[in-house]
Amino acid sequence: MLELDKLNQLTESHGELRRGKGMVTGVIALVLAMLCFLGVLAFHFPQYLTTPELRKSYDVNVIRTIMLVAIGISGGLSLFNLIRGRNRWLALWTFGLVALTLLLGGHKVEVDPNFPDHTPYIGLDWFILDLLGSTLIFIFIEKLWALRKDQPVFRAEWQTDMHHFIVNHMVVGFILLATNLLVHKLFGWAAHDGIRGWVAGLNFWVALFLIILVADLVQYWTHRAYHEVPLLWRLHAVHHSVKSMDWLAGSRQHILELLITRTLVLAPIYVLGFSKQVIDAYIIVVGFQAVFNHANVSVRLGPLRYLIVTPNFHHWHHSQDDEAIDKNYAAHFAFLDYLFGTAVKSDREWPAQYGVVGDYVPNGFWKQVKFPFTWKG
């Protein structure tokens, strides 16, 4: 019972993890064990726990190898901490998850290929691959080109942002389903075969540029509305409450804002009739930029920063500095802010401080979910 209290305290606390006490390696081992356990569940129930489009794209044998390696690393780190007597309660929790994963079949679970393909699902596979991929890629990038070199990987408030990451990714299937229903219901009347045929016939690169431009125009005005309409700011303030910028910071987003924004951005994409290949490429671009532009990296890209959104451009959007308030709305093309007069103008290269002016948004995932409905401001 004491160990459970410690685990709850770890997930609900808000401070950074200090090195040298086995907590960092213990958390890494625990997260790997949790992902392996979730992976085994996805093997057993693929029709409910995997994403239909995604599961056609990856090699299950590669996933099995990754799981085996992850189990080995998780168990090895936990054993090391047990031998050293560091946070044994955390190591025991990890060993328990690893043992349960192995009892359920581990990486050797056979998947029946004849499962139903049109069932309601939670995208566990998307969550696992995205977390692993984002962690390995962006932590490496942050260490290579760090803006704030003294900022630890497990910085303050990382638990809150990890909660947002987990929830927003685990329900992505339901969000996309709800978004598609809303788009078809609200905007189906606007679809025109002539326009859709013209768009479908465009060169791939021209279509990719067009889909990003169209999406970013919608994103720009939607984002601007979140700042200028008080009712919408209640939702968006949650995203701006993050005080440390890194690859995980962009995950802090109220679930209702996520639904609204995705519906509005998806609407013109549906109406214009972009091909699946173009949409898939756009998803890769938006996924990378959403993480990279929040990352703790010292990247400005010279004159290109006036054309495309860079980490420097978006860091200014999250700043508390006076010259940055309600500026830099674009998600992909920085020239939109210069065109509409909302680009930051500053003599300094980087902002000094992040977060909401007044720091009135509470920390903790559930408090932030409730915040837009309870704030008296």
C-alpha cells in the first residue's frame, strides 16, 4: 500500500527528477515496462486497441523485436537499482509489470489476422510508437542543439504534460471519429465535385503546399480567436500555462480545444478533396512541427524564419514578455503573421520567460481539464 502511495505521489507531483538517486533510471524502466504491457494488450485485442490505418503500415516482427529489447532494458535497469538499493519500490513495480507482460505472452503473442476491421478502437499502437519515437528523436535533438542546456529531460511539470500526452493520444481514435462525423455533418454541403477533381489532379508537391497553406490559414484565425475571444481563451490558457519549453510541452492542450481545432482544420481539407497520400504527408509535417517547434532547441534558420515557423518563432508565442503577447499565431508558415501584422518584433533573439501572465492556471492534468469551467477570471 505504501508503494502505491509513492507511485501516486510520483505521477501527481510537479517537480523535476534529480539524478543520482535512481529515480530517473527507475522512471525510464517503469515507462518501458508500461509500454510493453500495453503492447501485449494490443497484440491480444488488435481490433479494439490498434489504429486501422496505422497497423497496415508497420511490420509486426519489428515491433516484437523492439518489445523484446524494451523488456530487457526495463528489467536490467530495475535490477541495477535493486542491487544498488535505490528506490526499490519503483524497481518492484517495474518488475511486476514486466512479469505480467511475460505471463501474457510477451513479444511472442500470436495475432489472428482475421479479426474485425471496423470496430471502435483506442489507438494504443499510435500512442506507443509516438511516445517511443518522439522520445528518442527529440531528446537527441534537444541534447545536440539545446537552447537551455541546464534544463533536465524530466523538468518541472513533466508529469502534467505526460498526462496530457497520454489522454490526447489514447483517445485519438474517438477524436478523429467524432471530428469526421462533425465535418461531414456540418460541411458536407460545401463539397463540390469540380473543385475536388481539380485538387485531386494537382502535382503532389503543389498539393502538399496547398494543404499546408489552407490548414495554416484556418489554424491562424482559429488560434487568433482563442486569444481574442475570452470564452475560447479559457480553453487555450491551459496550453499556454507551460513554463518550460521542450518536446513534451506541446502536448498540454485541453481536450475540447483539440476537438474544436481538428474539426475546423479538417473541414477545408475534406471539402477540397485532397488525396490520401497528400493528407498522410501533411499529417507527418504537422506532427513533426508541432513537437519540434515547442522543443528546447536553439534553432532560428536565418532568413527562412520569416517564411516558416521555427522553434524560435513559436517560443516567442509562448513568452510572457510584453512584445510577445498575442503574437506569432501561425503553425507552419511564419509569413502569415507578417502578412496580418501579428509577428513579434523584438531586439532579443529569444524570450526570457514562458507561461501565462499572472500564472493563474493550476498545475495537474485534472485541474486543467476543469479549469475553463471553474475559472472566475
